[in-house]
Amino acid sequence: MPRFLAGRLLHAVAVAWLVSTLVFVFLHVSPVPVERVIGGPRATAETLGRIRGTLGLDEPVLVQYARFMRRLLCGDLGDSYVSGAPVARLIAERLPTTLWLVAGAGVLWFAGGIAIGVLGAARARSVWDRAATVLVLAGLSTPPFVMALALLHLFGGGPFEAGPPLQEHFLQRMVLPWIALASLMVATYTRLTRGAMLDVLGEDYVRTAHAKGLTRRRVVCRHGLRAALAPVVTQLGVDLGALVGSTIVTEKVFGLQGVGQLVYQSIALGDTPVIMGVTLLVTLFVVAANLLVDVGYSALDPRVRPS
């Protein structure tokens, strides 16, 4: 196990380094120069030159890259071009809202998708299974922003005013976003769980468990579900990390001041350091989630336990 963890950590570090390097490269090939974003369209050549000198953009690329990586290792993501505030502080102020949004939606779609998928597989071709299939098709066919607007129209009573939901009326402001964000993923996880369960329930050891006289519930929950959870947990590790940076529409519709809203505003203003900071944050969450998934495999399936 220690060797396995060390290998996965090295892999995670390599992925983080690669993404950081790509972010640095994209910054330097941006069609809009950094100094033009800061100085504005009417800035003179002299002003643009001073901005480049202040930011160190007139130095060799390798020197800039070394300084960029050194600051990242120290947790310094730079300063916003628009407000001048540290990017790390801007993200830290918005991150709790996004984490609550992703965590609540994750619980809904994971628990709901597994429950519906297991029942559909255990009662294959029944009325319940057909109803679950209709639910899957409806969920996959409905874009998240349509679901968000529909929920807001039916239950929200109009657009929310922007504000921190963690301080006032938390549940009232978060339940609808949780449902809107989880609606598509519930359908995906239902389909994934049902397919995995059908494959597992056809295995020889499951038929042997039935032949020994075990109840159907015990066979499905103890023998079938545990083996079928491996692909579902894999997908969960990817989705939870990626959703940190993909909540823009949900936060915009419900007026949540999270990371997604910060990205939306930064893209509109051309605030590159903030966009880069959020990109690196999402990378960190994806890498960490997949590392936890790899470690969790040993608990779900003893056959994949590293020696």
C-alpha cells in the first residue's frame, strides 16, 4: 500500500505540473496582451511598456516560468488585473458556496442514482424499470439551465438577488440549486448503476448465492451492489472535481456568489489571473478526487488491493 500511494501521489504531482505549465503557455499565447487588459484600449505605448516591466513580461520566458512555478508552490496565484486583490483571497471567499453546492448536489445524485439504478436492475423489465428508463431519458434530455429556470419559476418566485447563501436562509437558497445541478447527474448515475448491476447479477457467484438460499435483498445489496459500485465511484471522482469549475450556469441563475460566478465575471472582464487560478483549483480537485477513488477501490473490491 505505501508504494501504491507513493506512485499515485507522484502521478498526481505530474498531472498538476502539466496543467500548470499549460496554463502558463495559454497565458502567453492569449490573443489579448496582458498589458492591454490592464491598461485599457486607450493606453499609450509608454504606459503599456511600464505595465510589462512591472509584471516582468519583458523578461525571458524561462525566467517568467520559473517565477510562475515558484509562486504557485508558495500558494501565490497572483493578483487580479481588475481589482488588484490577490486571486487566492478572491477564490477563498467564493469557494465555500461552491463546495456546499457541489456537495449537496453530489449527495442527491449519488444516492438517488444508485437507489433508482439498483431497483431498476433488481426488477428488470418491470413497470418500475420502465419508469426509471423514462426518468433517465428525461434527465439526459433536459439541459441543466432549463431545469434551473423551471425550478426557479415554479418554486423560487422570481430571480434571487445575489448574496452569500451561507449566512442567511441557507436551505431555502440551496435546495433548488442542489436539485437543478443534480438532475442531469441522477439520470447518468441511474443508467451507469443499472448497467453495472445487470452485469454483476449475471455472474456465477451471484447465482451460487441464490442457490444457497440467501434472500434476494441480501444478494443484491451485499454481493451485487459492492461489485457494481466500482465504475460508479470512478465516475463520481471525476464529476465532483470537474463540477467545482462547471457551476457557472447554476450559480448565475440562482444568484449564488461562488467560484462559477467569479469565473463568469472574470471571463467578461478578461481577468486572466483569476481564470488561471480557478483552472488550477479545478485541477487540484480532480486530482485529489481521483486519488481518493484509487484508494477506495481496495475497500470495494479486494482483488484490486495493491500488494
